[in-house]
Amino acid sequence: MSKFLVYTSSKVLLPDSDTLQPATIVADVVTGKILSIYHAKIAKHDLQLPEDTVWFDAQDKVILPGLVE
């Protein structure tokens, strides 16, 4: 099982910004905690993560990291 989850979108609302922007977020599968945030939409082959990393490309849908419904 993968240790990482990656979420990427052209519309992410990050804690340090008031506007939507492209971003890629890497999270730990076990804890669900965010490990890193890249302020760009990064392609799967551009990150050096294990092959079994689970990758979600939300395309132009909004991602709100840390929002719990």
C-alpha cells in the first residue's frame, strides 16, 4: 500500500493566500497530515515519489486543504 497521497489542481485555496492558485499537496496516508505543498500544479513524473503513490488530479475543481466537513 502506498505511503503517500498527492492532490493537485489548478484551483487550490492555501492557508497563506486569499485567492485560488495552482498547487500540489503531498499527504501521509496513515496520518492524513500534509507533508508538503508545492505552489504549482506538478505532473506525476516530476515528483520523485514511489510508484504506488496514489495520485488525484482534480483538474479545475477547488481543493481546500484542511477543510473538514
